[in-house]
Amino acid sequence: MQIAIAKRALADDPHCGDECGSWRVGGKTILCVADGLGHGEHAEVAAKAAVDYVGRHLSDSLPEIFADCDRALRDTRGAVMGLAVVDEEKGTLSYAGIGNARAIVIGEKTFKMTSSYGIVGGGYKVLTVETVPFSPGDMVILHTDGVEEMSDVSGYAEIAPEDVQRLAERIVRDRGLKSDDAAILVCRWGDPSSTGLLRRSSRYGCEGRVAGTATEGEAT
């Protein structure tokens, strides 16, 4: 997996309230974005606490991670969080999010993933886990609401598909909001025979919501 992270703090603050993390366990890659409520040091503490919790519980299911992380963050401001799990053996990507975390999967089809209402650390009622196909050459982009929502990456056709770091930095530069912290995580299932993804994606629009499984979570 080719993975890149780009972040930018509001007004060049030394503390960024948005955080990202990625881990590889066996044939799975786990990706996380978190956005602590507000800005500054306390937002950074909440976001980092969320990512750190995920990193210590990688063998848990998505519903388990969210439910337990919600309890673990009760003494913080709380955070918005999005989690994706790429399963190479099954050729799938599963996503769940709480709050306005955003994720888009770009391949032969483009899927705009859905996050559920709530705050990790402040409670939520329902968590929806969505699973879509994910194959070599495909890309997933997770980002906070400090980055404008996007439907594809066709505007970055000049960037080589494997140069995910350049893509992440360009998106934050071009689409990062001046009024918020911003963070983005780009993950591409690298395959030397799969080229031209950024150009190919312009042929596809968003497929809308993906069928998922809703599970009960912590009540607010």
C-alpha cells in the first residue's frame, strides 16, 4: 500500500486538531482520520487520543473500536473519526465514521462513503459499516471537514498515480479551508501494471450511498 498524510493547522498554530494514522496487520491495512472538536491544544489532545486508541486495538472490529474509543475519550473534548480497513485477501474496503469525517473510494467505480451522526467521546446512536470492492490500483482518500468535499481527483491528472504524497499535499493546498485545521490521508493499492488512475477516475461519478450494516452504539 502506498500511503501519504498531509496536515495543516489553522493559522499556523503549533497545535493541529486533526490527526491521521495508518497500520498494517497481516493482509489488512487500517486507516484513520480524527478531528478534535474546535482548534488548538485541546483539540489536538482529543484527536491524538482517538488515533492512539485505534493503534492499540487493531484486532478489534470497527463497531468495537468505535464503542470503546467513545468511552475512552469521555474526558477529552471528543472527536470526529473515520476508519477504513483494506482487506487484500477479500479485495474489499470497509468504512465507518462518526461525525463529519469523509471518505471516497476511487477505482472502476467511485464510492462516497457515509459517516454517522455523533461525536466520539460524546456519544452516538448508530454506526454504519459499509463495504465496497477494492483492488490493485484503487485509491481511498479520508479527510476531515477542513478539506472541501470532493467527488473525484480528475483535476490532478498531471500527478503520477503512485505519487500519493504529492497528491495529498496538493489537495490540502488547493482545497483546505482557511478557517479550519485540515488533514488528509491517501492510500493507493500499488500495482506497477495499474496506471492512469487519476485520469481514469474522471469517467466515473459518485455512486451515492453504499449499502451498509448499522449497529447500535453509545447513546448521547
